[in-house]
Amino acid sequence: MPPLSPRHAHRQAQALWRGLLCAAVLLAAPAQSAQGDQPGIAFSALRPGAQLPADWKNLPVVHGKAMTRYTLVADGTTTVLQADASGSASALMHEGNIDLNRTPVVAWRWKAQAPVEGANNSEGAKEDAPARLVFFFEGDNDKLSFGDRASIQLAKKLGGEDLPYATLMYIWSTTAAPGSVIANPHTGRVQMIVVAGKPGDAGQWQTLRRNIAQDYEQVFHEPPSKITAYGLLTDTDNTGATARAWYGDMRFQPAR
């Protein structure tokens, strides 16, 4: 393969940077977890209107873009997280501390008010979703193709941070059937599994459960290494639309 031209490499690195988020700034401040060593988050244990735990950080997808607003609200007698995006993209993220050998399954609840108008997760200019779960993984960059390695190295030079080896997302999408796998339009190092978005899903609470380790091996064709960060993402920066979604408690469990 011929070497990347500076212009092409710069463009590819920017795309990769956008697709993988700003993972390396997660620990800019010391974490003070209110939930001890238990991974996940129980929004139901918090008060509506309260501050989110200090170890959960609202991180921009690209510096300078509008931020999605994440707030704790009442839903009947319980507390949930409400996400509001308006031409915005930021993720509520936590440092990874999940033992996939012991608790490979993530269980959560969410509700999307409606699909993102004009979104299509297979097209870079329309790649938005009302609700996502996001997982960053470390790995051996030497296994990657020359193009991926060059892009990661240049992205680090441009942004000053290490990027995840791989990113797995569970997404709410109407552009493919549940169970479908969609590669991020900018890089195969981000893979998205559609888990919701079929007719009738909008406006309804859904209880979901996925085996992260099995899903990672299915889409990346190797066993997963350590999770470095995980979290939630509601974004509409590409379409410029508005979206609202709600997230319930997220827990990690043994396989059954």
C-alpha cells in the first residue's frame, strides 16, 4: 500500500478522532465514585435535579461542538437520566472497571422519544442516534492495518491523546433491523450493533441485555481485551436535528 498523503492522512485521522470520541481525558480529575467498585450506574438511587456522580464526565465528540445535555429527572416514582441533543454530540462516560471474565453482560433500560429525523448510521453525514451505549477497548495496535495505525498515530499527534484500539456501540436506529452490525462510516475500528428502533419502539421503555464479550468477538473477530471506558451517547450533530432519550439503571452481570 502506498503511504498516505499528508492531506489524506489528516482527513482520515480527523474522521477517526470524531468516531472514537475523546476517551483519554476521562481521568483528568480524580474520580470519587459514589458507588464503590460496582461498575455501572443506578440513576434510580439519585435525586431528580441532583449533580451526576463526579466519576461520570460529559465529554465532547469533537472539541468546539455543542454538548448534549444530561440531567436527572423523575419518571413516575423513580429517577432516570434525560438526554437532550440539538445539533450536538457529547457522551456521558466513565473509566472502565469491568471484569469481562466475571461480568460480561450489560443490562440496561432506555427510551427514545422518536427517531432522529434524517439519520442514517451507514452514512457519515447522517450518522446520529437518539440513544447509544459505548464501550472503548484497549488492544495491540500492531495487529491493525497500516492505514489504521497511521491514522491512530496521526490522530494522537493532532489531538495529543491515545485513542481506543476498538469501540463497540449498542444503538437505537431505524436504518437497520435489530441484530444488524453497522461499521462506522469513517473507520472499521468502531462497530455498532442495532438493538432497538423497530416500529413501535419509540416512546416505550425497553429492557435490554447483551453479552459484551460475545458481541465484541463477533464483530472484531478476536477476544476482547480490557475495557478502558464506557458510557452513554445521544447525538444529532450530523443531521442538526433535535432528540430526547431517557436512560435507566445500567448494570454488569455474570453470563447466564
